Amino acid sequence: MGKTVVMGICGGIAAYKAVYAASAMMKKGIDVHVVMTKSATEFVTPLTFQTITKNKVITDMFSLSENVTTEHISLAKAADAFLICPATANVIGKIASGIADDFLTTTVMATKAKVVFAPAMNTNMYENPIVTANINKLKHLKYEFVEPADGILACGDSGRGRLAEIEDILDKIDEVLCDKKDFEGKKVLITAGATQEAIDPVRYITNHSTGKMGYALAKIAKMRGANVTLVSGKTNLRPFSGVDVVNVTSAEDMYNAVMEKYPDTDIVIKAAAVADFTPEKCESEKIKKTDSEYALPLKKTEDILKKLGALKVNQILVGFCMETSNLIENAREKLANKNLDFIAANSLNCEGAGFGADTNVVTLISKDGGIEPLEKMSKDDVANVILDRIAEKF
């Protein structure tokens, strides 16, 4: 909210997708200013972007302007981030070579903001060694790239070169615009979602967790500079770009995945809703319904959080607990028994908390006895507060 992004639109068929990116950024409260190359105007009219952004679109280096100041300098200074989308081989080559012969390339040369390229071109062009060398040169100079995707291209060819998904481009902009980078160099392991414990090939035991809290934590940690691994049960959520996702099904799967990653981790946040019990035996064939009652023997699953607490050396360990009664007492007991640094406790009885919601109401309890009740807020905001408290600890 309140940030400024300058968008450079180059001449490629993917220019129409940049309209969606501009619209999405505007809805987030970002002030979007668009600069178009002359060839870009052959694909999308400037009026389209002007209508979306409510800002004048610049297409000509030497157009008469009501503002007599040097516009490319003022726009370059105003930018918090610069997005070139789509980025053609031509413009990538110009910027890599220090050429500034139009408004777009001149403004890029003048900006101190982070510049993000979203390339889109024919596969053969993208794989051309000259283009590859130009991209590598820019990466070495700390320019950011959102890698193109594989798929059917406008020319009919199939391969790498189509514009990345708009959501991935927006994730990169969110990451660039994030002012806090206090987790740079930190390896953060987060668990999310529910596990599924098989009864037979058709049925399983699970719970109502959707994974939203864990995915929010992974997103915010990544935005703040962390190397994030997300061990996730099955969800319908899209992970934030750049997060390393390990998909699991059962509590045993999650245990194995977490234990494998744990020794090389600085911070663990266990937000997953792991099943406490699993069937003693998974039937190989579907259990048929009969007139008689069916008993399902259960056994305890491995307590992942307790195991992590017992093995903890220098890691920071954070747990979650969902309760229906005695919230603080149960949370404190879990904090002590599992050797946690923090626990985030919430109650199903509290409006705005619980499974599936976009908000949460959390009480943070620390190892030193501190209690911090948070008001109802978005799960992204809850994630930020939790990460703030972790950052204070390291």
C-alpha cells in the first residue's frame, strides 16, 4: 500500500497480460506508472493502461509535456520498484549493453530502484547464447528476473519463453517492495495443512485445516528474505513463488520430511494440523458396508514437535495449538513439554479464528512467560507479528 511501481511495456504479444498485472497491483494500493516502447503500442493501446492506472502513459521520449521537468529522472526517482513486463530480447540487450535510446531504457538507467524483468519471447530467441549472456550479465549486476514458463507460444512453437504466470510476477514485486529483509541468510522450515491417515484405498482420517496460516507464514518469511521450505499436507493453496515446497500426505510422511530438513534449519514454525492418531492397519481393499458395526483401532502418531524440541540445539522452535477450552493453560503446558520458544494459541470459540478463515485471533506465549494477545487480523499480519518476535530473539 502506497508504494510506486513503474511498469515498462515492451513490444510483444504478451503485452496484453501486463494489463492484468497493472490492474492487480492497483487493487493492492500500488501507484502504477506505465512507460511503453513504440512497438508495445502496436499490441496494446496506451489508453488501456491509462484507464487502469489513472496515470498518464508515456510513449515518446520527446513528446511535449505539461511538466517541464525531466520526466524520466522524476519517474526514476519516484519508483520503489521497476517492472519490465514483457521484457523482449531487444530491451534486455539494450539495458545489458548500457544503451539508453528511448524513454524506457533511459528511465531504467536513471533509477536506483530494484528492476525486475519478466521475459517473454520465442524459445529459440530465449535460448540464443547472446540473450543468455545478456540475462546472466544483468543477474550478476543484481537485476531480478521472473523466469519464463514452458508452454505453447503465440507463434505455435512449444517450449520455454512464454511470460511467467501473473501471480508469480506479482509475488516477485511483493518481495522486492518488502522493506524488511531481516531474515536474509536464515533457513526457515514451516509446516502447513492437514495430514491424511488412510483407512483403506478410499477413505482416510483428517481434520478441517486448510493450510492458510502456514502458507501465510511461508509467504511473509520469503518476502523478508528467508530461504523457506514449506512441508505441506494436501491443500488447495498456491505457494508463494520461490518457496521450496515438499508435499506430504500422512503424519509419517510429514515426520520424515521435517526430520530430514531439521539439522540444516535455523527456525521451525509448526503450523500444520498433524493427526494425533492413525489406523493401526490400512486395509488393502475397500471396507464394505455391513449390517454389523465396524471398529477402527487407532494408534498414536509420532509427536513431531516434541521430537524437534528434544533434538533442538540452536534452532528457534515455534508451535501452534488450537483449543476449545482452557486455551492459555493448555498452550503453556504444550510450550513447556515440547521445549518451544514460542507458541501461537487460538480458540475455535473465537470469532475470526479457526479453520479456513482469512483472519486469525492468536495469543503468543513465549518461553520466558510473556503473553501477547493479538486482535483479529489477517493471517498475513499474524505471520508478520510472529516473525517480528522471532527476529527479536535472533
